[in-house]
Amino acid sequence: MRRHPQISGRVVPGLLALLLASAVALLASARPAAAHGTLAGSTPAANATVRGPLASVQLFFTEKAAANAYFTITAPGGTRVDNGWSYGEPKPLDQPVREYFLVNGQFEPREYTTGFPAVVAVAHLPAKGQYSVSYLSIASDGDTVRGTMTFRYDGPVTAAPQGWSPPSTQPDPALLAATEQHQTSGQVSAVPTTAADPSTPTAAVAAPTESSSDSDSGIPAWTGWAMAVVVAVGVAGLVGWRRRPARTGRPTGRGRTSAATSRRRGAGARPTSRTAGGRTGTTRRGGGVGATALDSEPRAGVDVAAGTPESRLGNTRLALIVGGLVVALLAGFGLARVGAADESPATGAARAAAGGPPASGQEVSAADGHQHAPGTGPHTHPGDGGTGQTLATGTTVSANGYTLQPLERSQPPGVRTDYRFRIVGTDRQAATRFAVVHDKPLHLIVVGRDLTGYQHLHPTMAPDGTWSVPLTLARPGGYRVYADFSVTAANGTQQPLVLGVDHTVPGAHSPAALPPAQARATAGPYAVSMTGTPTVGVTAPIHFQINRADTATPAQLERYLGAYGHLVVVREGDLGYVHVHPEPELVDGTVKFWLTAPSSGRYRAFFDFQVAGKVHTGEFTINLP
């Protein structure tokens, strides 16, 4: 019978090395998905200080903004000062901007060296301080381009043109429909986060997205672990092959040694030294494992092209290891490609707008309705699986495998009762590991269905995962209870969620009418003023100024839950929930938030702040046409 040639020991490491090199090449080709049509720079630059006259702000994109794009410029007092926009002449960028496009299942890079400006006219400069610029557009491939940037103005104050009034326009409905249809959450902005020369546009390489994907690879994180396992299997296979029982033999006329002779010699071998071809090897006791340092080399008089049944078995094992490694590698890579192709770069990823606030659903999805300010590292959390780019949440009791399970669903009016609940996972067990966010592991918000009776509570958790908090509800009627938290999984990852459930107080109920929209509210001894223009689908700045009502002097604000204020916005009707956090420091004496309104409609905004150790709440109605 003709014997198949045995694979040389020199060939095996080469095969595995080639295989692992192929893995590296394949992984390297899986580039991160960067946004399309990104903001590449601006004049003034992000965070720059402008000391001279300023007639316009130029935003340089990697392609022309859509004809119905929407831009706003907001002055320190919250008043809009933009006066329309127009296209500018394209100009070379100081640095090229790289973007990635999914082509035939692979991300291919493109570099842009030209910036296409949108020139937003500035009507006047009413005050010194921080000015905010917001934009919303659609790229040529349908991606939503959304974000903000800020700069400081330290020049002379200028008066408004005669007959001019601040604009109050909302985005084109067709533009909003396009962003909703694409179900995206905004764009990565390439604007630098440090101050730069305000006279020239600047750009930086667009940052890769970062969420469930590796920040360096642009493919799901689990794929990286899978590849690591594949590599480990490959290495283990190589080691196992190198450490298989040695096939020793003596020169014979047929050039091979019988299996029985090999086993006898291997079983009783003692440590010895021998020389072959001028080199010395050591034979170790123990079945010939690692028999000699020369086993990987052909020895004189031994025919390595022939083998015993055991050696053929070793070849079969090696073939299976290498073949399995190839299959696992290709399968893992293929799954990664499928995941990358199915995931919109904007939906499953955090898209941080550099130098600005969350680009709604970014970092930078407002999908969970829990939006943070840029100073806390501008971010919002991926939420409960909503499909829109700026959905309010808390409208469902279950999301992403977790359910809010109340132990009581009603209580008598005016009676203090312990409200108890659990957060239950898919295993039907109560979750007990929660991340501390804003000084607390869980925030419980209670509000009546008529948007009255707002309370912000912090329950405590028992070892069995049961939460409880004293709750008093004075008026009969229906209420909505929101649990705002981040649960920590067994692997250490955090899942931020907002879950909501109904709660009832029996009795005759007369719903209260929603108060009209006003810019001023009273909270205890304080007068609270709200300025800014909330806008559907656009990340807009909202400012709150707190003064003593009797003296009109600014209140001495204290940090509450790690910030100078917290803002909960609830939509009338479905009671959709948006929790927004402010800049880490006061901005021109105000508490500044970045709010992305989910839709048209009426909202009730609840602004919590603390003075002299006591928390107060200012309440406002917001109407969005």
C-alpha cells in the first residue's frame, strides 16, 4: 500500500503562521464605520474665543449640506441670533478627513481634502459669552448629519438690525421625515475639541464609532473575543503537534522503525545525551514527549517521508486542527461582516459630536431618553430598542431583556406607602448589580398622567433585588412610574435603561389642565427663568437662570446629584420620558442643557436644583408645533 508523505515539521509552523497572518489581514480590513457628510471644521473653530466683529459662522462639511438643512445660532441669553444661511465657496481643509463606506460588505476609506461651507449669518451679538451653533442635514447617502459646536465671544456688543426679530422656525418637515426614515442617531463631528485659530477652518480625522463595537476595529466586540479564541486554538494546535510522541527509529534497510519498537523505547527511555551531525540533543523520560531537540529535523538514515500508523494519525489530527482553524476564522469573520453590514453606523453606535453635546441618540442616541451634557463627556445612552433617532422612553415596562415588576400597583390617596418593585431579567431573576449614575444606582420618577405631582425619588435595594421607597400621592388618578438606571451584566458591561409602569390612586379624579407655556416659574422662594428654543430633531441649548424672587439676586446654586441641575421632560399623551443633564459648570451664570425634542407636541419640563441643602423644582410647559 502506498503511504502518504508525512508533513515536514518545517511546513506546519509555516502553515499556522500563514493562517494567523491571514487573520490579521482580514481583521485589519474591517475598518470602523465613520459618518458620511461629517462636519470637518468651522470658523470660528470649536471652543475658540472671538474678540472682533463676527458677521457669520462657517461650518465646513465633507460634502454640501442639503438644500433644506437647518442651522441655528443661540446667544448666551438663549436668544437665537441666526439670520438665514447660504452656501460658501469650497476651500481646502488644513487636514484631510477620512470617512468609511460599506462597499460589498467591506468598509472602504475615502479621504476628503475639501470643505464645503454652510455660511450662517449672525444678525447681531447681544452679549459676551458662549454662543451655540446647531445643525441638522441629510448626507447624500441618507445619513443624518446632526450636531453642535460652541465658541465664546468677547468683543463689543452689537444691536439688532431695525425691524429684526429672533427666528422661531422649526426644521422642514421633509427633513425631519428623512431623518426618521433613516432611523439614525446623528453624526460624528470632526471639529476639534480644543481652541484653535478662529480665522481658519480646521479638521481632524473623524473618530471611529464606539458602543458595542471595538473602538479600533469597527466590528462587534464579541468578534474580537472569537478571533482571540481562534488564535488560541491555533497556538494550542501547534504546541500539541510539536509535543506529540516522537517517532524514533534506527536505520534499517527499509528506513523505518516498527511501532512496537518505538513504544518500547519511548516507555523506558532514560535521560541521555547523543550527538548526531555534530549537534547534541537530550532525550527525556516520559513516552518520548519532546524527545529530542532534533526531532523537528530529518535524521540520517530515517525516512521522514514514511510513517507508522501513529504518525499518520498525527497528520490527520494536524489536518483537522488546521482545517478547523480555517473554518472558525472564516465563519467568525463572515459573521462580523454580516453584523457590520446590518448595523447602520448611526444606529448601533455612539456618535459623539466633538466639542459639542450629544448628537441625539449618539454617544450620542437619545433612544433611552437619558441625555447628558457635553461636559460630563457628552453622551446619551442607547435605550430600549426604539427605532427613531430621538425617541422618548419610559413608555414600555420591558426593554432589552429587563422588566420593571411592581409589587404594588395602587395605593390610597394621601397615605404614605412603601412602593416596592424589582428589575427582572430574562432569567426571571431580580437584577442586583447596578451602576451608580449621578450619585445613585437608580432614579425613580413619578408623575401624574395629567403631568402634575412630579417626584424624583431614590429607593434602596434589599439583597434579594427588591427596591423600596416611601411614596405619598395626594390626589386620586393615574400615575406613571419611571425607573431610570444602568444594570451591570455578569461580564461587567452596563445597560442603561428607562422603564415605565402605571400606578393608580383610587378615587374621584379631575385631571388638571396643562398650564400655558411661559418662560418664568416659581420654585419656593426662587424665580426660575427658562430661555432657548426647543426644536424637534435638533440638539438645542436650553438655559435656566435662578434668582431670589424677593431680591432678584442670583441664587447660590449647589451641586445636586453631581450636577447643578437635572431636567426631566415628559410628553403629553404617551408620557414619553427624556432625562437631560447639564454642562458640568455654570455657563454665563446659567444652568445649560442640550435638549433634542423627540417630536411635535406639548411637554412638561421639571427642572431640579438645590440651594442651601434643599432641592426645588421649577415646572415649565413647552409647546412644539
